[in-house]
Amino acid sequence: MSQTIQDLPGTGPAPQTGPGAGARPDAKSNNPGLFRMLLRDKFASAGAVILLLVLLTAAFGPMLMGDLATRQNLLFANKAPFNPANGWEYFLGSDSLGRSVLARLVVATRTTLAVAVPAVAVAMVIGSLWGVWAGYHRGWRENVSMRVADVIMSFPSLLLAVVVLYVFSPSAANIVLILALTRIPIYLRTARAESAELQSRTFVDAARTFGARPNAIIRRHVIPVVTPTILTLATLEFCYVMLAESSLSFLGIGIQPPDASWGLLVSQGRQYLQTAWWLSIFPGLAIVITAISANMLAAWLRIATDPAQRWRLALPGRRKLIVRLKAKESK
Amino acid sequence: MLSYLRKRIISSALPLLVVIVGVFALARLTGNPASLYLPLNATEQMRADFTARHGLDQPLLVQMADYFGGVLQLDFGTSLRTGESAATMALRAFPATLQLAATTMVLAILLAVIVGSWAALKPNGIADRISSFVSMAAASIPDFWLAIVGIWIFAITLGWVPTSGVTGAAAWVLPIGTLVMRPFGALVQVVRGAMVSALSEPYIKLARSKGASQTRVVTHHALRNASAPALTVAGDLTVGLVNGAVVVETIFGWPGIGKLMIDSILQRDFAVLQACVLLTAVAIFVLNIVIDLLYALLDPRVRPASAVSRARKARPAPAPVETAPANA
Amino acid sequence: MTMTSTAETSAGRTAACPVVLRVEGLDVDIRTPAGTVRAVSNAGFEARAGQTLALLGESGCGKSMTAKAVAGLLDPVAHVAGGSAELEGRDLLRMTPKQRRKVAGAELGIVFQDALTALNPVYPVGVQLGEAFRIHHGASAARAREQAVQLMRRVGIPEPESRVNAYPHQFSGGMRQRILIAMAVALSPRLLIADEPTTALDVTVQAQIMDLLRSLREEGDMAVVLITHDLAVVAEEADDVVVMYAGTVAEQGPVGQVFANPRHPYTKGLLESVPVDAERGSSLASIPGSPPELKNIPAGCVYQDRCPLAQAVCRQERPVLREVAPGRRAACHFSDSLATASTLEEIQP
């Protein structure tokens, strides 16, 4: 009979060997707060700051610059950017009607976010709740849900947009609905996979044995575990939805003038590319910078909310990795 | 193989049917095409004639029955715009899209494997940080804007390439350069992630313990294992491209299926739209089968039992099911 | 060379066996969020041709880390901070990567713990078995395949000709472990490191694998370093044992002597916790407490918190590993008293 040391009564759990042996910090004693971990990652904090700035611009910018965005001044048409002589309003140049590009950009920020944020939120809430429900119950509920997701995924979303444009009014609210509808399957699939995996775990079984009702189990045990993944996904999706809205607006089946979103500004500036490049370039840059920020934050979130990977973020900066041994003194 | 095909067909048929019916109904919701195809001063009689001639006065269900009856005899209807067979128009546009998609994906995969593997060699090293930023940026740039910037710099300012059209190799540079960004960005991250986890597997240590060089470890052992998850994502990206790169095809005047689809939507050219949807659905169906076959080729663990039974007479151990990570 | 001369007098049979691996003063550091910690501290031992040396200890005691450091397969967060590991006179720790690759596989073979994850899932076992021949001998694919079939026959895999094209997942756990062993001994290395080779296996299969390792060792006159936490395996298989605790060597020497007369309270505690003649219902002896975390290793003796003998001196002064009998070393202030006392309770200085 082989008695192993690991079986010995009285020897507690010892640090694991393997990748990062002993490197995993004790969950309680050595776990810096999320915020402090964010500050450690320069890229992610930069992304968070930029997103915050974009949000603030969308919230307060139109109040400050709304008038400026519509004020036409034909004497000031097509002014090139970065010329301090034109005054700060025209720092990013002016369009063919002499409107300030900067002010139009600020006002478009609100429209862009007013589409992207609600669309992401609606899709996230519906999709993940649906997915959790389908994954928890398995069986026909799961099958039907997955087929519905397949149908939505393979439906040409452009057609949906055109239908809404022709049949209903092309308002921002309708574009939110289209974008939300087409992105629901993403959350549905992710939440279903996680929930299906969770419902087979012991702690959910235990809750079931104690007679907890499905909805209570889902609320207390499944949703809290799924939430970090879903939030990370939503950050990525924000990027996608913003690009989708700008593509629709660019094609003329999204936001309609006189409203303006970043994508629409790019589209409107396109015909002046030879004479006034700044009309298209700056709104596009706004999209790119915002999207990269969201991406970087999502990449960080993915690691930070994963207990198995979080320790990586807490590792001190890497100094010289390979320590060259000094030549051994001869004996 | 046959049972696999049968399963695939059954699981794809129902969603496809729902999509076709949905497209059929929704397209007709956009309005009567008569107002687009008849002169502004057309009389009520002319409108009624037009509507009746194209069967648009029938109830929706009758129209649908007619359509599916035609499809079963490989008659996909005629275009309202040109009077041509809708199937011919869709088939003519498709090669342009396929060429674009194939070139883009080959380029994206090649670049992503090189950059992603390079980044994975030293996680969090300088190469990793650079490539992660570049790939994120590549995946974040809206294609229409990139196309415009490309036109502005290379076509207008420098005059190196034409602004649109399909004539000559130079015409390919901008569309491909624009399209390749997003698949490249997404794939670099997938390849990098798969390579990092493959390189930390015990079998890498085993290979090193046999004296394998770094090159051999990376190309022979890690990359081969990392290729399966990368293939899943590459497949999804290819599906997106086969659906037609609407924006890029529109901007560069590329006569592909995406441009044909958006044109027929805007022109209420119902038959052509439906033909496009059907054609891409069939293409994607075939593509998915090819991806499944490639997957089985790359990972012996997912091969059906019959293919390997020759080798496992003595003692069949149950194959451990390793589910590929769900891609978000 | 004091070790060799003293060993000659005590255990005569080791004298004829040349030292293949000599590890001295090996330190291994790991970077953690809390800073750099020492996972292995001043480890030293010798492995002799045709003999088995066991590294014994609980998980996390540094035995695996020691072996990985010798084999040059440490994880990226760990690195060797000092010491030497000489394989037939050449220091492995000071070799260039290229020199190491020439040694790896050819002179130093390793058997990993879990054969399912250690074998590459996408290649047939024959390809993987033949790889060493291709790398070191430049063999052709066909030649490497022949060698693979021979190896499979040598480690007792039935129908090697047809199974050579099968994939790892198509073998049973025991067969996979045989394949892994075949891979390690492919080029008849001088030193074989076996990292818990039987942990993942059934008890009956464990015995077969240990038999196979023993016969291969005798055939090839290899030195085997066996890493294990199983006292019974050590008693049956090993000639010498190194008992490790919290990254340090607690005691080492010939297995028979160490187990009959332990000179370190940790070894003694381990042996007493084996239920040899325990009656049903009687409580098992155990060592109270758990090993210190690497970042909280106390000053003084690493075992002080769990040691029944701990005195003031143990808290202030770390005992050095010193010779306590010919061929035996222990790191305890009281190892001399342990030699005479029969139970720990008798030692009350």
C-alpha cells in the first residue's frame, strides 16, 4: 500500500507546480483592487481615459458647441485646419458652408454614442439573459434559441436597415433597434455556452438539491459568474456597433441629415477629398481612436476578470530574464 | 461522411429557409418597385399593368409559392432592372467577390501567422506589445474610412493606383489593402493567443527535451497545434467576406456580390436580391464543410472514428473530447 | 571528493558506479507578484550510473523545480540563480543553448508526469518517437520510423508495426507512459530524469511502469533521477534518496539507512505517518501544520514551525547540510540526538 505524502493528514494544500509555480498570489491577502491594477497597465488606462473623455464630450459638448456646429459662414468656407489665425473654433478647419469641423465633430459624438451605447446595452441585456436561460434549461429551449441565433446571424442586416429606412422613419431609435437585434446572437451564444457549463457544476447542483427554484439559481449563481465575460464582450461589441453604425451612415442607410454621426461626416466629406481632406479624415480619426480605446480596455478586462490569469497583471516589471551564471571558480 | 453531410444539410436547411422567406417578405415591405421603374407621370393603369406583369398584385403567399416553385426548377426569376436572369447576374458578380475574399484571406493568414507567432515567443515582450497594438488598430479602423484615406494618399496625392475599377494589378492594391486589415487584426490576436498557450503545453517541453531547436519547436510543434483554433476564426472571417464586402465594393466600384446586393436592395430588384442571398448561402454552406474537413485534417482528435479505425484495432481508448474555445 | 571516499567504506556497491550527475549549491528563483522568491535553495546530490536516486518531497517542495533546472526546462518565470549541475563533468547550467540542445535527448532523457499532455496530440506516436533520431542523427523519415517501431517493441507495446501510426489519444494511459519512456531512452542517454512517472496511473499499471524503468536502467547502465512523493516507490526502487522540504534538502543518503534511521525530524515524521501496522480505528500519525509559503520562509530552520524539536537555536540559525554518517547528510541541529533516540519524544535537550 503506497502512502503518499500528499495524502498525509495534516499537510495542507501546497503551492502548485507548473507554469507560474508559486507565483499565484493568495487571493485575499495579495490582490490589488481592480482600479489599482488598471493604473498599472498604461495602455488600458489610456484607453479608459479616452473613452471617458468621449463620454463627457457626448454629454456636455453639444451644450457648449451646439450653436457653433450649425452656424454657417460662407466667408470662412473650407478653411484648412491647424491655423491659429482662424480662431480656436476653426482649429480643425471648416466645411464648404463655413461650419466649424470641431463643433460638428463634437455634436456628432453625441449621435454616435446615442446609437452605439443603447444598442449595445439592449443587445447585451436581452441576449445574455436569453442565453443564460437557454443554457441553464438545455433541451428544446436551447435548440430553438440556437437556431434563432443562426437565422439572425445569416440574415442580411443591410436589408433590415433599408426596410426600416423605407417603411419606418430612419430615426436613431430605429437604427438602435436594428443594431441591437443583429447583435443579440453574439451574447446569446456566449452566455448560453457559459451557463450550460455552469449548470452542470457542483455548486449549482447543491443549490438545486436544497430546492432552490431555477430563476433563483440563475440569479444568484449563474449571472454573477457570467457577468464579467459579458461585460468584456460588450466593450468589444461597442467597437463593432460603432463601426457598423458608421458603415450604415456612410452607405446612406443610417443616420440621416441634418443629424450627423461620425460615419455620416466621413461620407459627406468624401466628395471634397481633393480640396478639403480634413472633412473626412478627422471624423474617421475619432472613430479609430475611440475604437482602439475600447479594444484596449476590453483586452485588459478579459485578463483582469479571469481569476486564472489575473496574477499576470500583478507581476512586477520584467527585468533581465535570463540571469547568466558567473563562471564557476575553479576548485 | 454521408451521415455528416446529411446532418449538415438538415441543420443548415431550416435557418436558410427562414432567411429566404424573411428576405422575400421584408424586401416587399420596402415598397412597390413600380414607382422606381416607371416615369414620374405614369398613369394608374401603367402602374397596375407593371404590378400585374411581375405578379406583385398577388397575395404574398401566392408570390412565395410561385417563387419557390420556380426555384425548384432552377428558375430564379428575372431582374426588374435589366430583364436578365437573376441567377446569371448573381453568378457573374460572384467570382469578383471570391477573388477578393481569397486574396485577402491568404494575405491576412500569412501575415497573422508570422506576426502572431513572433509576438507569442515572448509574452509581454516588446514585440508582443507592438503587435498587439498594431493588430488592435487594424481591427478598429473602419474600412470605408481606410479606403478613403487610401484613395486620398495613393490615388489622388501620389497617383500610384487607380481610384476604382478592376483593370490591372494596381487596381487590386487598395481594395485588398483595405479589406485585409480587419481579418489580419483579428487573426493576429487569435494566433498569438493560441501560440502562447501551445508554447506553454508540456509537449513543447518534451520536444525541447529531445533537443529540438527553437525553429523546430515553433513551426513543427506549436504552430501545428495553434492552427486549429485559428482556423475556426479564419473560417468565420472568410464567411463575412464571401457575404460580400459591401462598403469596399461600393467605394472601389468592384462588381462583386456585395455591390449587387445593395444595388438590388435600393432598386427593389427582388429576384436579384433573393438570388444573391441564395448563392451566398450555398457558398457559405460549402465553405463550412471545407472548414470542417480542414479541421479534422489538422486535429486528429476530432476525426470521425471510421477514418482512424484502421490504426486502432488493438485497444481503442476513448477519444478525449476537447471542445474548441467558443470564439466571441 | 570526500563523498566518494566515504561512500566506499559504507556502501561498497556504489563505489564501482561512476557519478553521472553532480548537482551542487543549486538555487532557483521565481518571480511572483510579491517579488522574487527562492524556490530551491542550495540543493546538491549525485546520481550514479546504473542506480536510482529519488528526490522525495511534498508537492511544492522544489523537487520538480530542481529537476527542471537541471534539464533546462524551467518555466519563464523561474531561473537558476546559482550553483552547478555537472553531467559527466560538463556544467549543464553554463552551456550555451546550442550546446544544451546537443545534450538534450542524446545524453539526458526526461520522462514527464502526464503522458496525455506531454505527447503532441496532432502527430502519430511514431513520428514523435522518431524525432530524436531525426534531430540528432539526421535520420530519414523511413529510418526514424523503423527505430520508432523498435523502441515501441522494446518498451512492450503490442503490435508496434500497426500502432506506430496511431495518435496519442488512441492509447491507454499506461501505453502512453511507455511511449513517453521510450522517447526518453531513445538515444540511450547517460541520465534519465523521471518526473513522477506513475502519478497519473492506476496502481497495477504503476508497478509495470516501474518495472520497465528498472529494466531499462539496468540495460543501459543509466543514472536515474526519480522524482516522487511516494515513500513506497522510493523504498522499492531507489538506491539513494534526497528528502526535500520547502526548497531545501533536509536529508540525503542511501535509502536503507535513511529509512531505517532518519536523521532529520521531517523524514522521521514522514515515515511515522505511514500506517504500517495501524489498527482499525486508531488515529494516524501526522505532521501538524503545512509547509511554509515560499514568500514566507522563516529565518532559521525552514521546518521550525512543524518540528517537535524546535528550540531557540532553530529560529535563529539555519542548520547547514552536513555529513552525519559516512555517505549521509542531514540539515538539522539535532541530527546526532536523532541517531540514538528511538522516538521524537525522547529528545528533550
